[in-house]
Amino acid sequence: MNDPIPRHGLRDRYWERVPLQNLSPREWEALCDGCGKCCLNKLEDEDTQEIAFTRVACRLLDDSTCRCAHYETRKQFVPDCVVLTPQTIHKVAYWMPRTCAYRLIAEGKALYDWHPLISGDPQTVHDAGVSVQGWTVSEFDVPEEDWEDYVIEEPGT
């Protein structure tokens, strides 16, 4: 499988040595493991701030590739899409999947062996059962008031 994120020519194990705010744009993008979990709609308990993942995916998620169909222009289609940056990750890390490389690095944790930066293969995230590949439903098909019926345990945790 071709990796849609160019990971060649990056500094060796840069995520272990370079602060997030000092990463190049390519290094930042290469941290994405391609799981697609950030594109799942989530419910937040107002009292506890606990996050519940649902099988209901953003309208732009391609569930076969676990990629955004309009990544570069996603804010035009989904204005409330959260764009992760080194400046925003610490504010939204609690909302990100527990296996997300951005969250792991922000929390000072190591990447999992299945991460493409470790394994060298973008398929390993799917083989490890961590991605949402093939089992989401589109937000177009489920009214928001029914999302509670689609609550799941976060894959891969």
C-alpha cells in the first residue's frame, strides 16, 4: 500500500528529540498514523468532560483509506473541524484518541510499534486493529440525536 504521507527523508526518530513546536510541516504531518479515529464524531459529558467515541464518522472520512477526502480544504466543508497544530495539541489532546501520535508525543509517551514511523509500513495501523477501516457509518446516515446509539470503545486501546 502506498503511504499518502511522505515519510522518506525525515530526521531519524525526530519525534523523540525535537519539541512539537520545532517540527517541520512534513514532520508534523508524518506523525499521523492514518487510523481515522480523529474523524469519528465524539460525545462529551458536560459534567465529567469524558469523551465517548462513536462509529459515526465525519462526512469527509473515506472509511476504506481512513483519510479525509478533502484534507487540504476540509474547513470549507466542515467549519468546526479541529485542525491540529503544535500550538493547539495541548488544548485538545484529551479529545484525541489515546493511541494518537500527536497526543502520545504531547504527553511524553512513545509511539506504538504499529505506527508507520516505527514499522515503516502504513498498513500496520490497520493490521493492528487500531484504525476505523471498514466499519464506520456516515454522519449523513445518522441523525445527531441518535449518535448515543453508536457509542463504541476506542479501537486499539
